[in-house]
Amino acid sequence: MPALWSDLAAALIGGPRLATAADEAVGAHAEPAPVVVELAASLHWFLSLRWLAVTAVVAATFVASRFLGVSLPVLSILSVAASIALYNLVLIWLSRLTDAQSGAPLVKPARLAHLQISLDLAALAVLLHFSGGVENPFSFFYVFHVVIAGIFLSQLPSIAYALAATGLFSSVAVTEALGIIPHYHLEGFADPSLYRQGPYIGAIVLGFALTLLVCAYLTSSIGQHLQSREKELAWTKAKLQEQAVMLQEVNTKLEKAIHARTAPAATVAHELRAPLAAIQGLLDLILQGYAARSEVSSEEIVRMARDSAAGLIGLVNDLLYLSHVKDVGALLQSEDVKLQDILREVIDLSRGQATLKNISLELSIVEPIPVVRGYRDYFRRVVVNLVDNAIKYTGPGGRVAVSLRREGDQLVCTVEDNGIGIASADLTRIFDEFYRAENAKQTQRTGTGLGLPIVKRILELHGGRIEVWSEPGKGSRFTFKLPV
């Protein structure tokens, strides 16, 4: 029971049950629940209707006293009407108070509803006393307030208001019957002694109480159902908004995936077109007889066509190799590979190229070096690409140093040069397919832009990674690490 009374007090002081439920469903910063909006609209309607009620009370008093011959305490009734008008002005002022920043009402609609209903019940009890008490047929006006409480507030406050209305009505009836307060008889409408008849008063009060309680229970049950549905709708709305965001993210990812699938095809077509156009143009020179009249011999033209074809074949080979390593989801078979043997082999094969450019090619291996698991051909391709790039983009008289060592549970291989270097703006893109830095294009016209993407993919396939440091004009250092 103490918990029941504490709940009742909280319900009479605090906000409506559904506003809290909806806030839990859609968050503290959600839009006002529909029932709260409807409650606010109904309260404004009641504020306007109260002016009509004040006018009706004044008019009914005037008609009853002047034309029907009913003796009423006119000044007392008009005083009550003035009080209703006064607190209605205060309620209107309270309803218009808003927060300066958010624009939200300072007085919650639920609290304003409690205040209006409480004041109206008290005012109606006083009016009933001055206008016949149990003889007054307008006592059923209490029902309106109980209905409002049942629909928009929780069940407990609506029942409390039904009990309060019953208590007020029965207090007026009993105190008048006992002569504690005077009774104002409605002449011509009821037996003058009716208000003193105990069985009649008991029957009226019992019927009044049952009517209000049943009305409170039914309307609050309907209100609870509506509020429960609103909570579900608020939750559904929140979930739909969440799913809409997720769908937008999925759509964005899908668009990126579609672009990722179509962009390479356009890039490949562009890369293939240049050497093919060069070959076609060189062959046209021969077929149309321009070679005989040109300073360049047919043999030289054929050699240039062959070089273009060789570049085209290199591009196709790189594309096929990249496609192969990208399609390999995981290493199904592997072998023990001695990385130091691969380094020695590649360095020996590259010395001729380095010698032609007067480049110092150095190799440093810190033994012992354990074996690594993987495909030997893949590892060889990684070393070949890195060493070839280092020599290609290092000027005459430069230096290329290759080292291999063990650090904990990793093998660390470094290929360092003092060549042209890479700009910081290009460092984030050098592992993109077909991308070549601007200074690389100026140094070497030929190149597919697929070497480093192949290197990165192979290392990732073996659980490794690659890092790069570079500075324009000072050189580059590529370091890849593989698990032992």
C-alpha cells in the first residue's frame, strides 16, 4: 500500500506515463509523443472552452434568477465564475511559457492537465453547492474530467480523480443534509426535503461513484492500450530510422563496390590503348610508305613497335599475375622457403642492370635466418619488383642496399636507395593499381603501376605487411615483414 500511494503521488505531480515510455523507446531527444501532442492540443481546447463555461454559468444564473424564479446566491455564483476566469488566465499564461533556447514548454502538458482538472473539480463542487447540491442535474460534468484523465494520463490518476470527484460531491451532499452548510433549493425542480433523505443521498452518491469509477477504469484501459500501441509505433519508427541509415550505408558501400569493379576495366582499357595505338601508328608508317621517305629506317620503326608490344605484354602479364594473387583467398599449399637464397639470386641477376647505370648494389644478411612458409615464386616476385624499382629510379652513381635480418618472430627485409624518392602526396597511393607518381613517370616512361600492388597483395597473403619511407631527392626505403 505505501508503494501504491507513492505511485499515486508521483502520478499526480509528474508527467504522463506514455511520454516516459516513448522517450525510452526513441531516446531522450526524440520528438514529443503523439499522445503528448494531443494532450497539449486538448488542454488548449479546454482553456478556450472554459471561457464558454464561465459565460454559461453567468447566463444560467441570470436566466434562473430572473425568468425562472429560482432563488440563488447570485453574488456567490458570480464570484466562483470570476475565480474560474482568473485561474483560466493563469493557466493560459503557464501554457505559453517556453524555454528561451529550446522553445519547449516550461510546464509539461501532463502537469498542466493535473492542475486544470484539480481546479475544475473544486470549482464544480462549489458551483454545485450554490446551485442546488444533489438537486442539480449538471453534476455529471465531473465525467468529462475523469474521461480526460483516463485517456491522457495513467490509470492510477484517473481513478484518483474519480474518487476525488466522488468525495467532493458526497461532501457537499452530506454537509448540506446535516445542516453544516446551507442548502440552496432549486424551486420547481425537486422536492424541498429531498436533499435530507438519507436513502436518496446514499443512492445518488453510490450511483455517482460507480459511474465515475467505471468510466475511469474503461477510459484508462483504452488509454493504456492506445499508449502501448504508441510505444510500439515509436519503437518501430526508431527502428525504421535506424534501418534507413543502415540501408543508406549499404547503398553507399554497394555503389563503391560497383565503382571498384568498373573502374579497373576502364583503367585497363586506357593502359592498353596507348601501346596498341603506338604499335598501330608505327605499322601504318611502314604500310603507307612513309618509312622509305623518313630519316628513321624501317628496321628502327619495327624495333620501336616491338618495344611497345613488349610493354604491352608486360602490362598483360602483370594484370594476369595480379588477378591470380587477388583470386587466391588463402594459401592452400605452402613450402619452406629460404628468403636469403632468393635475395642472393635476385641480386646476382640484377648486377648487370646496376653496373650499366654505375649503381652500387649491396646485400647484407644477418644469419641465422629461419625459413618462412609460403610460395617461393611469390616471394621472388616481391624481391624482384622492389629491387628492380630501386635500380630503375636511382640515377647513375647511386646506391641500392638490400638487407635481411630477424626481429623476434618476424623476418625483416629492407630495400633502400638514394634515388628520386616519392612525394608525400603520392605515398598514400603508390599501392593503388595503375598508379604511378609524377616524378616516376618523368624518369621512366614505361611502367604498368601494378608492381607495388602485386607486392602488397602477396605479402598480405602470407600474413606480412610492407612499410615505406621516402623523401623526394633523397631516396626511398621499402621494408616488408613476414612471420617466421
